[in-house]
Amino acid sequence: MENIIVGIDFSPCSENAMRHALSAATAMGSKLTLLYVMATDARVFDDDETGGSSQLVDKVKLKLEKWADECRKTYKNVECKVRVASGKIFKEINAEAEEQGEACIFVGTHGSSGFEERFIGSSAFKVVSNSSCPVFTIREANDINHSLEHILLLIDANRETMQKVKISAQLAKAFNAKIHVLGVYTEGANPEVIALTDAFVKRAESYMQERNIRVEGDLMEVDPKEPEHIFEYADKKQINLLVCMKEIELYADRLFVLTSFNKRIVNRSPIPVLTIPVDYTIYSNLR
């Protein structure tokens, strides 16, 4: 992760995301960009409604620079810059990541209600669903003082699932963390699906062991409509980061659910989530 972009709106939620991004930037030697996106109807965040849009931009830049200065003072080895853009938040954040290249995104999320999850979706998930790079989503309640010690890697039976393994290993190496590989399948999955999931779990374990990364594997039957049991498992294992795939996981016999499994995880997870997009370019020779 050469570049890290943090979506900033000056809320406690985005500040928490920034703290996590700083930790990652320090561990991995990444460059940091604090990005504020002004919507067309943006208002001054400190309730001072005097002045026009140019004054608003100046105020935003000033506050961003204060945050950046704090980052530089606290983490002297991290290169940090600021940028102000205008437009739709998810489009501008993803455009910045694409422009910088070799990037990942950190955004805070407040979660969403059941209605929003089905029909609207949280702002954070709009970033996730439109991004072509890895996205970290972090709730305000996530403890910024936790070091990354335990990573939960979700594995299923589709062929793309192994694309999450490499970046999980890179994070584990950078933080000296332990990987917990959890193979998941739905109720009623046929034996072939379960066997394939188990084989992928074992392959992921071997990948970690070859790189001297602490690892353990497990299998779990899950309900794609209720990810809370995964959060309970994560709590027992003291997980600091959950890694999953953007596209719908858990194909089996539950393909046509209204809301994707990943979306439920991003919107409801009490711990940080890293969502990995599928790299379809590796299948270009098959098309």
C-alpha cells in the first residue's frame, strides 16, 4: 500500500479512521492524503455561515492542515498531505485513489438502519461498492489504541476468495499479527462446497506458514442475512481487523439475497473491515 487516502469530514468517526490510517502508514511506509469532499450544498462546519464558498474552502484547508500537522508531529516518518475536492463524496475519494495508484482508502462509517441497508446504503459502503482498490471502514467506537494483532480472513468456496490472502499476509507481516482463516458456508451447502471451502482454508494456512506468519484455521456455517455470529467469533478471538471480498460471498444456495453479505458486514461490524475488490484482470485470457 504505497498510498493511503482518508476521507475526512471532521467527525469523530473520520478522525478515528485517520488514526487507524496513520498506524497503517507507519507500519507499511505509506504516504497519507487527508481528503475533504465538499458537496454542492456544503455548509460551514463550525456554524459560522458568513462568507462565501471561497471562505469555506479556506476554512476547510486550514482545519485539514491542523490535522495534518498533528499527524506529522506524532508520526514523524509519515508523509502527509491535504486536498479539498468538490462533488459526490464516494466519487471523489475513489478518483483520488485511482489517480495516486497503488492505493487504499480509509473511511469512517456510522453504520445504517435496516431500511438504509436495503434501499440506500451508508456513505461508507458507497465508497466500498464503487472502489477498485482495498477499502478500510471503521466505526467511531473502534478503539484507536488497539494495535493490529489479530486479523480475521473470511474464506468461501468461490475461486476469487484467495485474492484476499496476499494483502492479509502483507498486513500481518507489517504488524506482526496473527491470521485467523475462517472458512464460511451457508446452511444446506452441499458436501462439495464445504470440502472446497476447507481446501481453500488449508491453502491459505500454508501460504501464511511459508512466510512465517502465525495462523490458525476454522470452518463455520453462517447465515448470510445475519453476520452477527461472525462478529461474536471475532470477539472471542480478539480480532482487530476483518478481511472480506466486495462481491457477494457465500454463493451456495443463497445467491439472490436482497442485501449482500459484505454490505451487512461493512454496515454492522463493530470492528474495522477491509474490503478487497475482485481483480478480474487475471481472468482476461478466459474471456
